[in-house]
Amino acid sequence: MYEIPINVYDELACKICSSLSTIHYFNGTVTADDGEADHTLRATIIIYRRRVSVSDDELDTIIDAVPVWWECHTLTDDGEVCNDFDFALLRDSLIGR
């Protein structure tokens, strides 16, 4: 089983946030490369936000992410392999963004 490193979760979360078509919903595909494998995440995620004040600005920050559906594929030089993708780790990377 391929262990997905935490930096892949951070990269996927960053790409999800930058591709949000609305602030409350993600439906699409994002990819990340850890140097040894390519990871493709296809997902539908409901994004919950809260408005917070930071200095003189007000921002909408993610307070929760709930998967409706997801699948993560890992491709190495040997082909597709099983991975240990954990949505809870992706959620942790999304919260606070």
C-alpha cells in the first residue's frame, strides 16, 4: 500500500481552494506529485465557512469540509497502486484556509 505523504494533502487542499467555483462547494479533479508518484483526487465536497476578523479585514475561512463522494488514484512507474488516502487528513489541510 502506498503511503501518501502529508505534503500531498496540503498541495491537494491548496489546489481545491484555488479552484472553488463557489465558496461552499467543490466538484472536480486535482492532482499532486510527491516525486515518486502522481496522485489524482476526484471529489465532490461541501465546504462550510465562517466569517472571521483578522486585523482590519474580514475573511471567510473554512471550518469544515464534508465529502459527498471522492476517489484518489496513485500512479507510480509500476502503474496504479493502492493507497492509504484518508479524507480526514485532507479535511485537516483544508480547515483554516
